Amino acid sequence: MPHLSLIEQSLVTGLLSGGLYGLLALGLSMSWGLLRLVNIGHFAMALLGAYLTWFMGTQLGIAPWLSGPIIIAAFFLYGIALHWVFMRFGVTEMQSMLITFALAVIVEASIQTLWTADFRRFETPWGRQSWIAGSLYVPKLNLLAFLVAALLAASTWAWLRYTYVGRALRACAEDAPIATAFGINHRGLSFLLSGLCAAYAAVAGLFIALVATLAPSEIWTWIGVVFAVVIIGRLGNPLGALAGGILIGVCEALTMAMVNPSWAPLVSFSVLIALLLFRPRWI
Amino acid sequence: MPTKTRLSRWSRRQVVAGLGGLAAYAAIRPARAEAPSGAPIKIGQALALTGPFAQTGLVHKIVSEYFVERLNKHGGLLGRPVEYTLLDDQSKPDVSRTLYERLITSDKVDLILGPYGTASILAAMGVAQRYRKVFIQNTMGISALATYEWHFSALVSGPEPQHTLPNKILDCYASTGNPPKTIAVVTSKFPSAEDMTKGMQLVAKDRGLTEVAFLEYDVGNRDYGPIAARIKDADPDFMFMGCLGVEGNQLLEALSQVGYSPKRHFYLYPSGLLAAYPPADRALSLTNFEDVPPYTASPEGAEFAAAFDAKAKEQGLPYPYVDSQAGNEYSGWQILVAAVTATKSLDDKTLAQWLDQNSVDTLAGRRNFKGKWHTSEADLQQMRQAQKGRWVAVFPQDKATPGVKLIAP
């Protein structure tokens, strides 16, 4: 039987990993749920954001809190441009998946060309630092990523629920023609949302750069688990994305601590299948 | 005439002495190789220049290009220039197989050298076997899979590294008079890492160590936090990690985050970067070439180390120092050149027969191919330790870097 301290530490680690899953899932969930676009390129953009953070930090000497806003703004504009292309060519849900998959491949190849396939690590003074609470160690950067994920998820949820723009976006997702008939500028709002989703990818990328080792092929390592998180958390539900991320993160960490680390990749889809079988109300 | 006057000052004795001096200089000056001439000898190789193994592939590329450049500067091979064809297998075994087909059938190279990585080597070896080409490789992790009779390993890990390596590690720690009593084994599920890890477990059990943790993780594992928590919980005397590339750095980072530093730790196939990573101080790994003495004691070793370091810095390698990865590629070339030079032949059968019967001087020392599957007869590898950001040789003691001692509790 594992020691209690081991289980407690694994819970902390899982919770924090779940925050990063939730952060990555946020943009994908919003895009899929409210724009009906399955954006696989979201992972590639998150990794591109991570590489840009690393590049600006290590090669240009720009600290992440300064490079972050620049990258986020650039990605917001990219999101708008991407959505313009989708609107211009009338891309459907299924087509969006194929097109953004191709986009992810192009981004991966571009990253590899620009920065080679070498592993890259953004070393910062806080990378190995933790706060100590009793027997628990809480890595500072992972905690920061979790707090940002929670803040973004909560504010996005409140924005969708309590503001006119948010309610209009939800109405458009339900029935765009009827919403338009009621005077909602569906087109303008969808540009805004697409820009936000891309900006979320930039935020996720910022933290990936700070807590993980980068390699171009990393794009594909996140896909399976984050898709499971999005579905568990329910499409278009920001708080659900965070909760799904935490659920998967904690289950993975406990599996690694109590069974064997090699079992962890089975967790995300096992949890998803179990939830789909038992169909709780939120799915 | 002034010229005549000047000449007349020289006595016959002075002229004779001058000529004698010139003759003596001609006799002792370094022999300058004649420029190679004739049709080039084509040597082909595919390496992982892109994809996940590109970081290591680049090390091999630098070595191969340097070796050919040096060879041509020193008279070529059999007096002929060497033309090197390098292709990119994208870190994919299926691409590697296709590229070796191309090298042999379309590019019509005279000789081939193996690619980087066990899976690509196996794929390329099948092609070499089909066309009956001598196949020298230097990075195969599982020697027992190299069953082609004209395969020759440039590695000096012997035929059973899964047995000799773990013993060497434990002998190394035993030499301090304070051998470990408990072991935690952490390994990637990558085949060659798993193979060595099983050996480590068996040897540790035979030598009376208690295994306090056995943790396997998948290739591409993202989260080392729970693994670190389990190692901390087990608190072993010695942690063996069957890792590849930066996995070692990732685990050490996670261990730092939970406030734990392993007492003694070994990494199987780490990235060169590991030595420069502060939490890796005192980490052990394998080697047979580094850019420190005793490896740089020979003129060729010193020249190679200096040239590699310069090229590595120029190409922006994260750890810009020569190590055993580069040394193994160099040894592969030395073996091929030795066989061709000795037999004066490019015939694969002749080369294979010669290698089967003879020994070759390489950077890793004099070695033969008497081991099973044409590996070295004995395990000639040494242990290196990360000290102050660099790898240094620490064991066996007669092969240790001068002035350096193994640091272990």
C-alpha cells in the first residue's frame, strides 16, 4: 500500500497537470462547441506559442510576461484570419477537422525547419522551485499555470453566461439563422470567438514553454488526452474543460503512483468510455 | 658583380652542410599524402537528420563529414577520393529501408555504413543482407537482433551488455567501499532500454540488492511528477534509469520539484545535455570517448575532439563536446577504412572475411569482432560521471580522467 504522503503528492501533481490539460482544452472546446469547428491546429498553435516564448526568452532576452502579450495579440489576429478563411470557403465541421489537421502538419514542419527537431528547454530560475506545505511540494510554475487556467475558465464561463455578447454567442451556437433574425451579428461575434480561442492557445503555449521540454512532435502527444478532456467537460463549456482536465490529470497521477506509470496513457480514454457508458447528465 | 661576390662567400663546407641539413629535413618531415586521384569510392549512409532523433543524427552527420574530409586530405582510400552520400531517413525505419535500397541500386555506392537507432538499423540491415553488403553500425541497442553474418558492430559493449553493464555499474559503486543496498529501476518502454533494464534487475537481485521500486513509462511520457514522488517515497540507495534523450533531464527536474536528489544515479542513453544540467551532478552513464584525457591522449583522438567541438559549436549543438555517440560513429568509419586498406579491396565478401578474422584500432581501443553477432569480444566501455557540468571518465580507475575521482556517498 503506498504511503499517504505519496498519494497526497500525486493528487497535487495530478491537479496541476489537469490545469494544463484544461488550459489546452479551453480553446478547442469553445471552437468546437460554439463555432462548430474542430480545430486540430489548436495544438500546433499552442506549441508554436511555446516555441515563440522560448525563442523570445532565450534568443532575444524577452521575459515571458513581456513576450506573452505580444504572442497572445498576434494569435488573436491569426484566429480572426483563420475564421475569415473558413467563412469565405464555407468550411463545415468535418472539413475543418481535415483542414486544421493539415495546418498542424505544416506548423510542425515549419517549427522543425526553423528550430530543428532538437529538444528545447526554457530554463528559468523558477523552473525547479516549489512551495513546501508540510510534506507536500507544489511546483511554482505549474501552480501558476493552474491558477491562470482556472481564472480563464471562470471568466470565460461568466462572460458567456452573464454578458450580452456571451448569450448571443450561445444563441448563435444553438441556431445561427434564428439568432441572426433577432438582430445578433453572428459573423462579427464568431470572429471575436475564433480570435479568443487562438489567444487561449497562446496562453497554453506560454505555460507549456515554461514547464515542459519542447520538440516539434509534441503536437501529437497532447491530442488524445485533450480531446477526451473536451468531451468529458462538454463542448463549449469552459468550466467543464477545466473540470475534465483535473479529472483526467488526477486519475493519471494516481494510476502512476499506485499502479505503474506505463498505465497512465490508458486512463484518459478509459475514463471517457466509462463516463459515456454511464452517461451522467453533464455529457 | 654583387651576386657573384655574395656567392663566393659560401665555402664548400657550408654548402655541403646546407645540403645535408636539407636531406635530413626531407627525411624527418611529416609525410605529406599525395592528393587522391582516380574514380571516387562511393560510401553511402542514411541518418536521422529530421524527426525525433535528429538531435543525435546531427552528431553522426558532423562526424561522418569530418571523417571523409580528413580521409581525403590524407590521400583518400586506396589512393582514390571518397565521395560520401548522406540521406535523411527522417527518424523512420521504413524510410531508412527505402533509402538503403536507393543507395545500393540507384546511387550504386561501393560501400555502406549503418544508420542511427536500433529500429532503423534493423530495417537497413535487411536491405544489406539482400544485396550482400558489409554492414557496419554503431548504435544498435540489442545486439542479439543483429543476426546477419556480414554485420559488424562498432560498439564495444560486448555480446551481452545487459549482463556486463549492470555489473560494471555496481562494481563502480562498490569501488567506493560503500555499495548500494537498495535499487529503484525506472525505464522507458523503448525496446533496447527495456532489454538493458531487465538485465539490471537480474544482476541487482543476484548481487543482493533489494528492488524498492520498478517504474515503467511510455515513450513520450509528459508527466514525471508522480514517478518522482514514487522515487522519493522509495528513497533508494541507487536509481537506475533506462532513459533516452532528455527523459533523464525531465525526471531530474520533477525530482527537484519534490525536493529530492538521488544518492546515486545512472542514465542509460542520456542526451549529452544531461551533464550540463545542475541536478544531474554525480550522475553516471556509459562512455568510450569524451573530450577529456585519457581519450584525447592519442594525436588522432585529440585532433578529432578539437575538430568535433569546433564544428558542434558552429552548428549550435546544445552540448558542444565530443562524447561516445560521436566516438562510436568515428570508430565505425575507422573499421570500414581499416578493412578496405588491409585488403585493398571493395569486395564485400573479402571485407567481411577480413573483419571476421582481424582486430582494428579504433578510438575505443583495439577490438575484434569475436563476440557473438560480430560484437566486440569483451565489454570495453567505461563509466563516466557528470562533474561540474561536464562528463569525465571515472571507472575503471586505470581509464579514469587524470585527477578525477568517482563521487558517491
